[in-house]
Amino acid sequence: MNPILIALAAGTGIAGAALLYLASPQQAWRAAGPWPARARGWPGGLCLLISLLALLQLLGALAATFTWLTLLMLVWSLMPFLGAWRARNRKRAAR
């Protein structure tokens, strides 16, 4: 296994999932709200595609897909909690 491809797949997968979460109207990470509607999902989608392509170079198609989806589920499960924690800290700092 190539460590550079592993790092590329993990890094772009995490970045892509985070970017798609930040584009969501219900996100609590950014105080200013979600990104503008025009190009919301493109950066995240591009990062996720790069991540999947890197994983397909390392693993078989089925293993790469399940690994990729597991990474996305992990990031999308943690982002709301991190956003709530960040919003709480913002409120505390505003007092």
C-alpha cells in the first residue's frame, strides 16, 4: 500500500465530507450560516471523488467503496457534535 495515496484518500475524504456538511443549511459550524447556494456542493463533491478514486487505486472496488462510506459516516457523525460544541463556545465568549 502506498502511504501517499492513503493520506490523499483520507485527507480529501475528510475535507470533502466537512465541506458538504458546511454547505448544509442546518449546520452549526459557521456562525454566518451555510455557504452561498450557487456553488455549495461542488468543492466537497470534488474532494470526495478524488478520495474515492485514490481508494480505488489501493483496494478492490467493493472494499474501497465500503471504506470510503465508513469514513464519510464517521465525519458526518462527528461534525454536528463539533458544531454544537463550537457554537456553545461562541456563546460563552460573547458573554
